[in-house]
Amino acid sequence: MTQIYDRVALIGLGLIASSMFWAIKRGGLAGEVTGYARSAQTRETARKIGLCDRICESAEEAVKDADLVVLCVPVGAMGGVAEQIAPYLKPGATVSDVGSVKAAVIQAVGPHIPEGVHFIPAHPLAGTEHSGPESGFATLFDNRWCLLVPVPGTDPAAMEHLRALWEGCGAHVDEMEAEHHDLVLAVTSHAPHLIAYTMVGVADDLRRVTDSEVIKYSAAGFRDFTRIAASDPTMWRDVFLTNKDATLEILGRFTEELFALQRAIRMGDGEHLFDYFTRTRAIRRGIIEAGQDTDAPDFGRGKVAR
């Protein structure tokens, strides 16, 4: 694999940033990777496990002379971080991100990007329920998608470099317009997470079912809800607050569908239920055929080595 950037800076050192580092090292995609996290404990953990070639004590130090700066912080914090690092960005550098909301990130980060610095928002569609610097692994992005969301006037050469980096990390790369991205993600990620959080919350509130029963008798459905609902609370709070319109639209549609299913159950309309479940089952088959999951036992979600 060819080196794409001399220096990459990762701001925020959670699951995605740590996986990016291991994938960049695996592919030889950068000469040096610097890293910074707001928490001193996180920086110390990163040093201990060899995460990044150099852990810096400030974001300003981390981005100095970097050819690519990737914001890996919660979407609600990105505007503040962009403002903080703006004066220290190298002319000709590219600033990107990994947030799962794009319109709000462009609005928050864009105004702080100096003239002569490229801003290319991005979103790798990969993750686990784990967070923190120790949760990353080099194969996280393999055969997953990374969406690039170019803003008006995006430099084609900068775009190609970022595309090459993500492809080097193992991802398929596509381009998408910001508002459409946010609607797609509301369907595929944001609303499902909110529904999972809700279902686990319902179980917690249902006092006639004890905590021990919920844990002991969790069959696959509830167990997988809890896997999703274990995701980072700060990240998901920010996602819902910044992708409000698209999420509310999808939740409205979900509520309508749910009412229709309630009525079918109440009326004993087995034909409606069977047809509906048949249609949704086909979506699952399509996901497996597209290589975005597996039909192996436990969905193939065993422990992954770095």
C-alpha cells in the first residue's frame, strides 16, 4: 500500500480513531499519526497500548504540520474543536470527521476552516457497542462503507487522497449529499438505536418482570437490543439533537407502521402480519447478500482480535 499522507492527526481517541490508527498502520498509509484526547486518562491509556505514533498534550500540538486532521469527537463538540485548532492548521491540509450526522457538522465546523484548508466531511458506517481507545481494531472498516460528503468547492485532489485513505483502511467509498445522508442514517442507524434504547427502558420500567429475569431469559431479540443500547451515551445524545428533523420524520413513519401492526394483531389479521414479515425478511437477506452482515450463529459477532 502506498503512503498517502505524511502526517495524520486524530482528535478524539475512541473506537473509530483507534481503529483508524491500526488500519492506517496495517496499510502503511501515513508516515506518522499523532493523537489527542481531552481526558488525561485516555491519553495515558493510548500511550500504554501504543495507540498513535505520538500522543500530544493539546489539540493544537497534534494538528501542527498534519496533512490530514480527523475530528473523532462527538458531533456536538466538533464546532468548538474546529475553532480551537483553526489557527494551527497547515495550509493545504484537509480537515475531515467521522460523525454520523453531516448537515449539522458542516454548519458547525465549516465557518472555522481557514482559507486554503480543505474541509471534507466523512462518515465510516462501522462500529461496535464498545467505546474508548482500547476498543479499536484494524479490521473494523473492512468491507464496510465510508460516505464522503463534499461541500461546494471541494478540491478534487484532496477528495481523491481522502478516498484513497479510506479504501486503504478496507472500506468501500461512496459520495452523498449532506441532507440525504442524514435521512438515510436516520433510517439505518439513528431511529433503530432510539427504538433499542426505548425497548430496554421499557423492560427496566416493567416492575412485574424482574431485572434477573430480563437478564437470565434474554433471547436473541432483546439481547440484540441491549447490544445496540449499550452504545456511547454522549455520542447518541448529540446525534439525536443534531439530526432532529430526519429522526423525527422516520419516527413518525415508524409510529404509523406500529399502529397498523397493533390493529392487525387486535383484529386477528394474520394475512397482514404474514405479508409484512415476509417483506421485511427480504431486507435482512439483502443485507447478508451485500456482505454487510453474516447469517453465522450469533451473527458472527465473536470477539475480534486487533
